[in-house]
Amino acid sequence: MQTPIEITGIVRKGKGRGKDLGFPTTNILLNRSVPEGVYASIVTIDNHTYRAASFVGRAETFGENQLQLESYILDFNRDIYGTVITVKLLRKLRESKKFPSVQSLITAIGKDVSRTAEFFSNTGLLPALQHSMSLS
């Protein structure tokens, strides 16, 4: 497994596009150089750890050039704007790319989420992390 990359920041409002696409994301500013792409990741919020699919890159499908970090947290539905979170990028799933249509982007995100769930299912990583965090 590659060495995890960890980024901590305050969740800020984005453009709401992830929510419109059916995948609401947390958005934090990148505070270091990170290779662009989609990652299986974990997000820590208030000492609780969650599985996530995270995107580092530019929303080229929508003509944007600003580098960003967005995480879709699996099985999560809370408003956490203004909360400090830590995103740990564990494994790169694919490169960032421009999609020919919004529908093809939605399909790709669905596959990214499935691959993220499969990553955690195959590694058994998250239960071990949750257990170790509850001991501290």
C-alpha cells in the first residue's frame, strides 16, 4: 500500500455540484502538493473515522482550473460546514480526467464509490481504525 497523504482543513461551502450530482462532498483547501486523481480515503470528524472517495484536481468537466479536494463520505449525512476534518488519501483509484458529459461523470463517480467500498471490504482497514480510535 502507498504511503497515505494527510490533509487537515475546515469544511467550506463549495458550489453544491456534488450534491446536485447525487454525491454531496466535503470541501477543504489543499495545504500541500498532492498528485491529482481519485482516492480511496478515510475522513476523520470529531474522532470518528469514515470511508470516503476523495477527488484531488480541477473540475475540468465544468471548465474549472482551481485545484481542489472534495470527499464523498460513504454512509454519511450531516452538515459539517465549519468543522475541522482530516482526509487521509490511502490508495489512488484513477487519474483525474475531463468527462464528455455530466452523465458520464455521474457514472464514473458511482464506480469510484463502489471501488472505494471494495477497497475497504478487501483490506478490512476501517474496522481496525475505528477500534484503535475508540481506545484513545
